[in-house]
Amino acid sequence: MTKKKVVKKKSVDKGDLRVSDLTITDEFKTIVNSADGRAAAEELMKIPRGIVLVVDEASKPCGVITAREFLTKIVEGGNPTEMSVNNLMNTDIMEIKYSALLDSVVPKVTERDPYAVVVTDKEGNLKGYFSPKDYQEALAKINYI
């Protein structure tokens, strides 16, 4: 995997823009890790473009499910609706803090290039999903190219 480099377009005082300035509470549903694929599919179908975040018993994010996970299991010969979400989810997630500065978060997300980015509070509790749309908005707000 090739690391991407982010170059700042121009120096503008955007230093106080935070993740909390974005709308991160849309584009996802949550499901507990004890659920099955059928329940995940039902939740995924409720959002036109989004993901299902899998959380543990303490509501900590532990994985993500998109249509891709369902298709992968079907191609492998399985029935994803009968699987545990633990066997279905992608665990390549990155956590960023709700209070983090966009100027410091965007380069880290770009370099790491995770499957999904979740936003948590200082205790690690889920606050939202940093979607590709949020990423683009963050780039525009801090004037990155």
C-alpha cells in the first residue's frame, strides 16, 4: 500500500477547526457485536450511503460493515445473513477524537488510509463516523489539496 502525502494549499488560520465542527452523526447505524448478519443487513438498508458500525457491549467501536463485506462472503460461498457480525465485519478502523483539530487529523487519516474512521470522545465512546464526505469537507475547510 502506498502512503499518500497531503500538501497544504495556503496558510490560512484554520487552527481552531475541530472534528466536532463536522456533522458526524449521520451516514451510519450501530449494531452490537452479538448480532447476526441479517440484523446488520437490515440496518445497512436503512441508510442510502453509509455503514454499520459494530460496537462491543461497552459501546466501543470494533468493526464496520458495508455492502462489500456481504458480497465478499457471498463470493466465498457463505451466507452472510447467517453469520455473526464478528465474522463479517472489517476491523481496519481508525479512531479519532471528537475534540481533535482538523489540521492534525486530516494528514493522519490520509497517511493511514483506513477502511473507516470513527470518532470517539476522550473515554473512547462512539460519537460518530468520519465519512468520506466528512473527509472532503475537512479538506475544504482547512484548504488542503
